Amino acid sequence: MFSAEIREAIASSVAAMSLWEVAAVVLALAYLLLAMRENILCWYAAFASTAIYLVLFWDVSLLMESALQIFYLLIAVYGWWQWRNQSTQNDSAQIHRWPVQIHLAAFAAVGALTLVFGFVLDNYTNAALPYLDSFTTWGAVVTTYMVTRKVLENWLYWIAIDGAAIYLYIDRELYLTALLFVLYVILVVIGFFQWFRLYQQQNPAGGQAPATA
């Protein structure tokens, strides 16, 4: 399935993993599994995993990746607050769907940010695959917000983003991380069908839940 070179790189990556990195990966997986079950504990796992990655990325001089974790820390707090107070926010208490207009606006925003930041990185830094890197970053920002609002289509967004990230990490020879994202894609597909069933249960008449942003 994998060439000897790739298998050797994966083995080296596993051997080089620190306990903190292992903890971050486990917590990241816990976040995804708990989010699939609409369990508010997912945001605790997200916060802890992100805090670890913030330090790990800083230690290896990935400053932009480290800075991105600050956003994830804030969104984890926002997501926890949002889910915790859903009982008094009937418009977003249930899984709901965005209308086409909002999806088009999201696509346009991610596309514009990808082009702008990709251009800057391509012309003023030595960043590898600057446009793809920008797409996965800004796509993740928008999609994580969708999770906090319980928008059903967030799982479909993640399929595209995580799929692109797999190529990104393989190109950078981060094979272990690429394998992790292959697992993410599988779990994301499962998560979509699980939320879709819950969405149907919450809307037995076939109508859509309020489509709030």
C-alpha cells in the first residue's frame, strides 16, 4: 500500500512523537467523536488539544500555525458557551441547515481570503503551497464556526478541507499527520450521517430547522 520510503518516514514520525504530541492527537480525536454525539465535552477536548498544539508549533517555529491556535482557543470557548446556552436560544438549539445564499457567501469569503493570503505568502514568504495552505486555514475557520452553530453542512465542508489537507501534509512529507487526516475524513463522513439522522428526528415533519447563521 505504501512504499518503503513512506513506511520508514511514518515509523520515524511515530518514534519522534513526544507525549505532548500524542496527547494533542488523542484530544483532537476525542473532540471530533464527542462533537458527533453533540456532547458539550467536545469543546473541553478542543481547548486542551489546541493549547498543546499552540506550544508545539511555537517550539518548531511554525509561527502562523501557532497564531491560528489562538483563534481555535477562542472558538472553543465560544462553542462551549453557545452549546451551553442553547436551551434559551431556540433558533440554534437544534441542528439546522444554512440556505444556499449563506453557503455562497461562505464560499466567496473563503475564496477571496485564500487568494489574498495565498498571494501574500507566495510573493513575500517561502511558504510551501501557499494557496492550498491558505484554503485549508480559512476553510477551517469558517467550518469551525459552523460547528459552534450546529450547522449540518459543516461535515461536508470538513470532507473537502481535510481531503485537501491530506495532500498538503503528504507534499511536506508529514505522513503520520496525513494518515491522521485520512482518519478524520472517515469520521467526518460518519459524523454527517449521524447528525443527519438527528436532524430528521428533530424535524419529523420534513421541514427545516430555522436557518440562522
